[in-house]
Amino acid sequence: MTETTPPNPRHRLSPLTCDAPGLRQSIRDALVRVVGKDPDLATPRDWLHAVSFAIRERIIERRVVTRRQFADEDVKRVYYLSMEYLIGRMLEANLRNMGILEVTQQALQDLGVDFREIARLEEDAALGNGGLGRLAACILESMATQGYPGYGYGIRYEYGMFQQHIEHFRQVEHPDNWLRFGNPWEFPRPEKTFPVRFYGYVVEHHQPDGETSCNWENGEEVLAMAYDYPTAGYERRNVNNLRLWAAKATRDFDLRYFNEGDYIRAVADKNESETISMVLYPNDATAIGKELRLKQEYFFVSASLQDIIDRHLQLEYPIDELADKAAIQLNDTHPAIAVAECMRLLLDEHRIPWDQAWTITRNLFSYTNHTLMPEALETWPVALMERVLPRHMGIIYRINHEFIEEVRHRFPGEHEFFRRLSIIDEDHGRRVRMAHLAVIGSHRVNGVAALHTSLLKQTLFADFNRVWPERFVNVTNGVTPRLWMIQANPGLTELIESRISSDWKFDLDRLKQFEPYASDDATREAFRAVKRRNKERLAALVHKRTGITIRSDVMYDVQIKRIHEYKRQLLKLLHVIELYQRIRDGEDVLPRVVLFAGKAAPGYQRAKDIIAVINEVADIVNHDPAMGDRLKCVFFPNYEVSSATIIIPAADLSEQISTAGFEASGTGNMKLALNGALTIGTLDGANIEIRDAVGTENIFIFGMTADEISAHRAQGIPPGAHLDSHPRLRSMVEALRDGFFSNGGRHLHAEIARYLLEEDPFFVLADYAAYSDACAQADRMYQDAEAWSEAALLNVARMSHFSIDRTVREYAQNIWNVVPEPVLPPCPEADTN
Ligand code: Z2T
């Protein structure tokens, strides 16, 4: 279909080739005609923009073809609704996936421009906090790669995740003005706007047929304007779309200035309405009770649903077939208001009767839960909802009423049960439980790792599991091998490529063929050489970012993730203190670099204190001549996707040490193991499945299980009682308490020690002895380079289960009921001449 020239002359584009001369010409043209620069005066950033514009033309052309293919084939579409997309840089990812990375590098070289030098100038698109946002980005990439008709919807935040600076050991947040140089990857669609209403009131109309219809009137309207980000599949010509919404004042605002005569005030009001899409809330796994956050959630949900329904009708499908032609995935409860919004649109705008609208809605939606942490569960005060979204509150009441009637019928007399199931929490000042709305409004609810799903069914959703056991399913997370192996680790990719055929890039199951090479001496040696080069690359970056010099011939032990009490950065820090003391005592200790990286939510004081203490301990350790280069502790600032691609391939030991039962899945654990790091971890989240995949001999598991944690908690043992469980633990905690490592933060150190001794809500001290033993075991294995490399290679070869492609296929088969479209072959013209 795409190979033949369409009869319509409007479809005939001027030829855009993907060979080196064609790309060269496009880049030169773009530099002058789009960027507006004389090539003799162009800066590296000008070249970055020129090459991006040249590729933009090619990616959008493929998007047009893909869209037409989906329209012609009558496909069922998947819509992924997420408040967060943690994408990172786009140039290299787009080039690689389009199959034109090398030829573009060649074209640039011909122009005297170094690809690496300009690529690193691109800002990360950091429209997410952590795992949840990165998962959304991986899922979009995988849907494109596998040919699923998938669309992402989210918010085009003007400011993404804050930039973390470390000043006087402490985290300081700087705004992430990622769009300041413009963004060649976005396609603004100023005509693709939808009105989104807030506040106002509901007017009921009694129809002649006895039904009542509702009108949501008055209130304030904001426009949602679309920006499209094409997403290329790996070595495919098909390109999917991520649509992000930006808030724009409506023309009403313009009229208002004119009428009210206060021009300045009116323009200020207009700006205020555009703050909705201004900034990403930098909280992972804690709910934000702010009105602006609720408005963000509703804003992007309403625009997305209007767009989805519009597309459905434009394709001339009947409205009652919506759920046959679309599946909508809710990425956590952040977009859960979509259930009520979908009902509102069907009832009020499309005049569909309640029961039919409800059947459509329930068949349309499914919901992914990402955490059990109680503080992350979104609940909105009824009074706030009633004010901001009065129509939705009415709809939620009716959904709840009909649901409670249904369970009353099935479980007569169980009044406590009904109270617990209700969407309205009556015990904390009347609040709307968004997770309940999401569960009731979905046909499937999934957790993100086997343990997480099973805990969900036993705890958070135990009552719902009684009502609808078949609704709860597990879909273990995954990661895209394109970014996290092929792009991040070209050395290891080449090594694998030299041993097995390259189909593993699409089908990670084929990586199993690499397994026999784990016992091959030459492969192990080559693997060590690759690690070594990756460490040199990281060491250079660490030096540039922190001024700290680290060796590249020692164990790299990394804990890279958001800073959280439950993730237990303090457990790793105690181990650093143990090693420090043992070296000071003259013991022979395996040389290592311990690297921490991660951001603390700006309002999470304990997490910020943990960063400060890590940095102060690091400062003492790194400057103590007694360490003699055997121990370095680095806090790598501003952890983001682009730095993850450098850190992960260099790691030997992957710290996955959360208190069991708290980490829903983890995905950093998968990226690190895929890159040949051995995991030291608790039986938490996906660590359990990683252990099952790689074998217990190839992972260091320690500590209490989730059940043991519950039992231990019930015993109420004071944390200080664990000080004798390990020969040094007491002196380590005392050193901290007494300010041995403090550099101006004495009080802080004493407070952290007190916290551990008196509160320790995540059982750091209770698990310390087991952790320290596991570290010692890892050290012993590391001293046998052959044994370690064999285990590392087995980790690599056995990670096929954790490909995001497997994850997406499970969603497609078990939840969305969609099939992939035949994918188009890669760009045929790619040729380096
Ligand atoms: C987040 O990144 C995660 C959970 C959240 O719960 C919120 C955010 Cl921003 C609301 C993480 C989990 O902590 C992690 O275990 C999981 O691997 C990841 O989501 C993707 O599922």
C-alpha cells in the first residue's frame, strides 16, 4: 500500500532520502532555512537543531503513513493515559529506532560536526518522577516496535522534573526549563483544541420521557491544545504518537478584558489559567492534595477523552462500539477521573442511557496500580470535588450507589464490608477514593510484579477481590532493550552480536542463545573488557560532575533510584560506614566505589536529610588518606535518564534493598541485571522474579521477607535491640550519632541516628546483619573474576522475561484485546554513501 504511488496528487511528497548525501543536504538546508544560521557561524546547538529538524521531517512522514494504515485497517486502538512520561533525549533514540543512526553520524561527520558533541546538548524530556513515568515511555516505544496501534496521552509540562544541584552537601532544586531553546520534536497543533471546564454548577432538565438530563453550566473554561511527539518503533517504518496537552486561555478571556476594562488584570488572569500545565509535581509515591493537581488530572483526561471519542466518530464508528474500537489504560489513579468523565461525555454529550454508558465505560478502561504505600493513595475531599467538578461528583455518587446496591444484593447484611468498598471514605472527613473509582470502572486491574499483585489482592483490594476475583491480574514490568542495552551499552551489544544472531533485539527470548557463552573464557574476558570501558566512561562523567576521581579497576556498587525511606539508602550508607571503619582498623577490604544517585521530593525532609548525610559521609571517606583509594563514595547529582544510560552499563553490583513488601516492582533492577550487574536484594517486587530467572547462585538475596516483616512489626521490638546483631553495628550508629562524619550537619547526623534507633519504620537495623553478610558474600565472589563474570553473563542471558515487549504483549492479550498490525520494514534507503 505504501510502495505504490497514491493516485491522489496531494499525497505525493518530494523525495526525502535516508542516504548520507540526502541527509547531509537536509541538515544543511535546515541549518539555514529552519534554524536561520550561516553555517560558518553555527554553534553546536545550531547543528543539533538542524539535524533534529532534518530527522523530524522523516519521522513525521512515517507517522502520516502509519496513521493512514491504522485508519485503513479498522484497527482497535490502545490509549495510554499517564500524568508522566520520562523520555530522556530524543535524537539518538529516534535515529536508532528509525535505522538511520549510523548514516546520520556519517552525514554529520562529512559536515565536520561530531555527533556525540551535539547529542549531549539536548535536554532530557523529564516529564516524570521515576519508575512509573519511565515505564510509560518504555511501553510507548514497545507498542511502536511491535506494531500496536498505541497512543500516549499526557501533559506538556512547561517545567519537568527539577534539576538537582548539590550545594553544601544538600539538595537544591532548580527549575527544569527544558523548552527554552525550543523543541524540534514537537508538532504543535493549534487547531487541535478542546475546552475543559472547571467549577460551575449542574442544572437538571426533566425530559418528556421521564428521564432527567444534566447540564454542567457556567464555570471557567480552559483550552487544551495538542502537541504531538512521534515515537518511532525499532527498525520499523511505523511511528506512533504521544499527544501532550498544554493549557491555553479561551477566547472568553479575551472578551473579558475588553468588557471589564482592566486590561492588565485580565492578561494576568489569562496567564493564571495557563498555569495548569506549567509544572510537574515532583512527588513519587505520595499523593498531592492540591487543587491545582486535581485540575491537572482532569484537564488532560478530559481533553484526551474528547479526542478519543472524536477520532472514533470521525472514523464513522457508532458511539456504542467505543469499547470495541478502543482500550484505555489508566497509569495509576492519576487519570482515574476518566471513568466519571467518560460517563459524562456519553450521558450528557452523546445522550446515551446510563446502563449502556456504564457497560461501555467498564469495557473501555483498565487500571494499573503501582504502589501499596498508603500515603500514595489518592483521595480527594468531597467538598473540593463538588466545587471543582460538580457534575463528576454527581456521577460518582450514582456509580457508587449502583455498585453498593449490587454488593448489597450479593452479600446481604455485611455493612462494614459496604463501608470499606464504598468510593466515599466516610471516616476521614468524606473523601473520594480514586482507587475505588478506578477498580469499579475497569474490567481489569493489574499489579506490576507477582508479589505486588498478590499483596494487592490480600491487602489494598482484598474486599474488591472478594467481589470480582477475575478482575485482578498481574503484568510484571519490563524495560526496553533498545534504550537500556543497545543504546546504553554498545560494547556489550557488540559482544552479544559477535556470538549470536541479532534477532534478540526484537525478541529478547533469543538472548537465551547467549547463555552457553557464560562458560566461555574468551567471552568472559571480553565481557570484563567491556565493563572496564564502561567504568572509564562513567569515571570521566563522575569527575566532570563531582570533581571526584574514581578508579576503574574496582567494584562499582550502585544504588540509583528516588530517595525514599523504604528504599533504604541508609542501609547502604551504614555499609559504607562499616567498610570505612574496617579499613581504618587495618582490615583488608575489597576496593570499591559506592555510587548513589537519586532525587528527593522537595517537601520530603527526611529524604533530603538522607542526601545530606550521604554527602557528608562521602566527604570524610573520600578525603581520609587511610582509605588509600580502596573506598570512594559518590553521590552523583541530578540522576536522569541520560545519566542512567552511563551509570547502568558500568555497574557491577545492583542495590535493590527495599524493605520487603514496599517496592511494587522496580525496573532499575531489570536494567542493571540486563547490563551484567549482579543484584544484591531483598525478596521484594520483581527481585523475586529476577531471582527465579537468573538462579539463586547468581544473585545475593538477604533479609526479611514481606511476611517476616509483618510478623516482625507485630512483635514491636525496639530497633536499638538489633545493635548487637552485628559486631560493628553499634559503633557505626554511634559514630553517626556523635557526628564523626558531620561537616556542619552535626544535628542532622544525631537526628538520623535517633531515627534509626527509635523509629526505624523500614527495619534498617533489623536487616543490617543479613545485609552485611550478603555484601561480604558478593565481595568474595568478586575476587574470583571468572566466577563473577560467569554469573554476570548468566544474568544478561537470562533476562529475556523482563523485556517490555513481553509486558506489552501481556497487556494486549489479557487486558486490551488488541493485535499488532503487520509492521513496515525499516527505511530501505539507508545507505552510507
Ligand atoms: C512511581 O515511580 C512508582 C509508583 C508510584 O505509585 C508512583 C511513582 Cl511516581 C503511585 C513506581 C514504583 O515505586 C516502582 O516499584 C515500579 O517499578 C514503578 O512505579 C513502575 O511500575
